[in-house]
Amino acid sequence: MSDIPGENDQPDPLDPFDEIIDAETTRDPDLAVIEAGSRTLRTQGGPPQADVPGRPEDPEVDAALRAVETELATRWGETKLEPSVTRIAALMDVLGEPQRSYPSIHITGTNGKTSTARMIEALLGAFELRTGRYTSPHVQSITERISLDGAAIPAERFIETYEDVKPYVEMVDARQEYRLSFFEVLTGMAYAAFADAPVDVAVVEVGMGGSWDATNVIDGDVAVVTPIDLDHTDRLGETPGEIAVEKSGIVKQDATVILAQQPVDAAQVMLKKAVDVNATVAREGLEFGVVAREVAVGGQLMTLRGLGGEYTEVYLPLHGAHQAHNAAVALAAVEAFFGVGAQRPEPLDVDTVRKAFASVASPGRMEVVRRSPTVVLDAAHNPAGARVTAEAVGEAFQFSRLVGVVGVSGDKDARGLLEAFEPVFAEIVVTQNTGPRAMDADALAAVAVEVFGEDRVQVEPRLPDALEAAITLAEEEGEFAGGGVLVTGSVFTVGEARLLLGKG
């Protein structure tokens, strides 16, 4: 932590930061009443990461990893839930509470969690802290979910961790009404791996929700809430406010809450929870935010206002306004972790911040995997994510014709997602991934025809055929005409497409 305090001059107290409030915040007079009872934070006075891992090259290691994956697959999947932390708490107890051996930053929200987690991890690592990151789902390899020092845990260590916790998992299984789920076992593995490393700080993304999410056996010093929108409505609620009730469960006593821009009803819920537990709140558009951004080669150049002042000329090698807002949230979270805006007024070292953001990669998020024609992968899987992706594609690329390859999961709002993409797709190739939750291609095509019209829809149930068809359609524009392909709709569709296109 030697470089934490920066030597930069204090920002001019008359900087026009308030000008971004109207542009970034939808306010409601009732919020003033809530905010009056809460403390808020306001300052007083290398190249991108390596690619995601593929299968292990050693046949014995690969076989052992497949055996672990097979055993985990016998457990409840991530979409089958019994809403409690009883089983994971029991596992933590028999493991000796490994999650208590390091501080943590806990992240919830609907979209942007993984990208934000990667940015937080990069910032902490740049300040010479050893990090553990737990995110889900994975794009290609299950080992991606558990990262140490910015890299996926090696397959050998993943296997060893599983074997270490397996006897304790079986002990808990024998005592509980239901066996530990796939996600609960992975969560236990992550917390154990972080303690064994050991890490200086853990960056943990919830799987779903907050209160009863398996990750919620930690007491995060900093709770991060990315934008809340409609997703998993059958389990979390039918409005952003209802969903926020569940997600607010990660906000713990005396913690710091970093709150991205939210719908008013969701913001109300979060601020009420902060009051209840005496948490300190920092809100995007008020205490921190994006002051300016412009498109740059391979990403964007940003000026961010943090809790400690302004950070200029910050390059982020990711596309889209949403990633700039994720960056602002990540920066505020790391500032809060280091006490900026509370114990210390000075900002973080700006050169270190620049170096960290320049190193960020987020596979499967507006990721270019091929040129001529350009093929972009993005894991948008709900209408809100699709809207920001559609906007980002238009801003970052000058496609004369964009062809979509879309495969979604059966429990998602396929119509809402397709409607968000309709203005930017000239044509759409409907497909499905090989996962058990994939929506049937013909069923998705029926919805697509209603949204796009029959002439703009092509059906290719096999993803390899869909990619070939979309690339062929894009190439019809001619070599220099600027056709492109966007593969989207599901993390699983994107992960399979990455492999097919030679990534990982």
C-alpha cells in the first residue's frame, strides 16, 4: 500500500462537477428525506490481462478436471435454488471460517458486475495488494471463476482445492435436508483458496440477488451495487425496487456502499438499508462519476471524478459508455477501501490508476475476436444489457451492416432482448448453444420473426452454422464496406463462439 496516497494537488473546490448531476441522475424529491438520515461520502478538501484459460494441455490434469466437473454437475445447478445461506454457513463453519481471514469487496446488481469486479481487481493489484476474485458464470473454463492475482486459478490448484474441501462438503451434505449446490461448493472452494493463498483482499460477485446468495457469508467492507434492472424476476421481484430489497442484503453494518446510477425505487431501497445499518453511501452522479469520455482506438479516454478528486486521461481498453460508468464505480470502491473520502482526503496516485485501467480486459464483453469481417462478442442476456450493448456497438464501430447471432437461455426475456437489438441489426441469425438451459432455436425464431419480420430472420440451430451464415451475410457488403457480426444473448453462447473462433 506504499503508493496509496497521491501527491497530486487538491482539485479546485469550484470544479463544475454538479453539471454532471442533471445528465446522470433521475432524482426524486422523496429521496431527500431518506438521504437526510444517511451519511454520505464527499471528499473534504500494462497490456490487457491474458486470455481466459482453455482445457489443460496435460491429459492427466484434463482428465482430473473433467472428473471434478462431472461430480459438480451432479449437484443442483445455478438456477435451482433454496433461498437460504444455511448450507454454505455450515460449510464455512467446518472449514474454519476461511472467509473471515481477509477483507472483501462485495458486488451485486443486474448488469456490469463481472467487468466492475475485474476493474476493482486491477486497481487493487496495481497498488501491490494480492487479490482473489470470484465471479460467475464462466465464459469458457470453470477455473475462470476463481482468480488469484488477476489470473484464473491453475487447473491443478482448482482440483487440489476441490479435493481439500470435498470431505467437508460431504459432511455438510449428510447433515442438511438438501445437498450443497454447484454454486455453493464453488463458493466454498473460492473462499478456501483465497485463505490458503493468502490474499490481501477478496473481490466477490454475487451469483444471484444478495441476502440469500451463497457468497453472502462474508461481511464486505465495501458493498458495490451496479445498475439494477429486471432479470430473474421469478425469484427476485418484478420491479427494480423489489429486486433491490434482495440485493441490499449485501450491505452490512457500518460498511461503505458504492451506488451506481439506479432507478428511483431501487435507490430508495438501498438508501433505506444504508440508514438501517449505519452504512456510508457514495452515489454516482453526486459523490463520484464520469466527468468526460471520448472514443479512442481500442477503447475510450476518460476523466473520472472519484471520492478524492479528479483523475484525468484515464485510458480504458473497453468499449461503451456503460464501461466508463463501471470504471467510475470501480474507482470509487477502491478509494473507499483505502479510506479516501473518509480517513484521508487526498486521491489515489493517478499514474497507478491509469496503469491499472489500461490493463483491464473483460472477455466476452464487447470483445473483438476476428477482423474482415469484424466479429464482436458480447454476453448481454437481458433487455437492459442489450440496450447498452446496442448503443456501444453504434458508438465504437462504424458498421455499414450489422448481422446478429443470437442464442438465449430459456428463462430470459427473449422478446425484450430482441427488441433492444432490432434497431441495430440489419439481419439476425437465430441459434442456440449446447447448454441445457438454451432456448430452442425454432422457438426463438418465432419471437424474432414477430420483432424483425420474416425477411430479416435466418435460423441455424447449430452455432457453428450460425456463425458461418452471419459472416457470409456480413461479407456480402464487400471487403471494404464495413459489415460486422455481433454474437450475443448469453454468456454460454459467447463462450462457445470464442472457442469456435479460435480463442482459448
